[in-house]
Amino acid sequence: MNESLQNDKAIKWRNTLRYILRMFLSLVAQGIIFFSAAGELQIPTAWLFFYITFFYYLFSFIILYKVTPKLINQRGGSVFKEDTKSWDKFILLAYTILGVYGQFFVAGWDIGRIHWWPLGLEYLWIGLILYLISVILIVWAMIQNPFFEPTVRIQKDRDQRVITSGPYQIIRHPGYLSGILWHVALPLIIGSSLALIFAFIIIILLIVRTYLEDNTLQEELEGYTQYTKKVKYRLFPEIW
């Protein structure tokens, strides 16, 4: 029994460490991609974005670790579980290329080399507001939803159930709305109109994923169809 408990603790610590490393190494990679594409380091708005993202990652981890450590453990494990939907593997790969890293390349190339219609400081403030809404929304959703995994699957191994509290009382997929706001906020803060246009490609990808995930939940998760009758909107209140 003691050996089993020790193994469980070791796995939890390993997954927690992996969760932290994934976040911060991804941030480092994004910075390298951005500044390499830009060809210069003296871009104050970019440093502002990376600083606030660093502190967002730090404080969100502390909050989630205190409130819902099991979710940290789950998200720190293997990304693709055996029952992950096959179509989601391709969507997640495309999102990683375009959204996690590609938008930073486009923004860096635009800011440092092309200078195509630079966005003024008034857009920075709009971006900061959207960024704040985005991070509050996703942390709120993750606190409420212990099944908030990075891939689409029905978590039979964890007795998945429908979540109806918090932001899930308003829309069915607050995590995706948070992602959309984040990808719009990024170019507004940094000042890249080209990356803002590029964001719409990412948004389309997220909308497609929302549609497919919602259909999967309606078909395979008990009680979800009844939930859709109470919460009618997937992403955008009063719209869709």
C-alpha cells in the first residue's frame, strides 16, 4: 500500500513538473520565434506581452494548484489519451503550428521587418482589456471544470459529467472563447495588424473544433443534450 501511495505521489509530482515546464518552455519558444522573426530585441510592447504572460502563467498555476490540483495532474500527463478523437489530433497539431507558435512568427516579422500598418497605443489598451477577460475566463472555467483536458475525448476513466456552474451557465465552451480573445489580444498589445488578420485563421480553427467537440458531447456524454436546451449558445452569447 505504501509503495502504491509513493508511486501515486511520484506521478503527481512528475505531472505537475511537466505542466509547469510545458507552460514556461512554450513561452520561451514563443519569445525566441518572435524576436528571431523580428530581427531585433528593442520592442517594448512585445516585452510587455511576454512579461504579463509570464505572471499570468505563474499566478494561474498557483491558483489552480491550490484549488484543483487534480486538474494540474491530469493536464500534466500525456496529452493524447487512447480515446482522444482522431480528428482532434490533426486539429490540435494545426493549432499548435498556427496558434501557439505561428502567430508569434507573423507578429515578429510584421513588427521588425514589414511594418505593415502598425497599430497605435490605443489598440494596446483594448488588447490588455481583452487579455484580462481571456485569462479570467479560462481560469474560472478550469476551476469549475475538473474535466478541462487539452484534447477532445469522453473521459470514461474519470466518470465525466456535464458541468453547469460558473461560466458554463452562460456558454457551453468558455475555454474556446477565452482562446479567441487571447489571439485577438496578442496582436493588439504587440501592435501587429498582420498578426491580427492571421488571428482570424486561428479563430476559424477554434470555431470548427468547438462545433466538433459539441457534437461529440451531445452524442456521447450523458445529460449533455439536456444541458444544451438550457444553455443554448456554444461560444458567443446571443449569437452562436
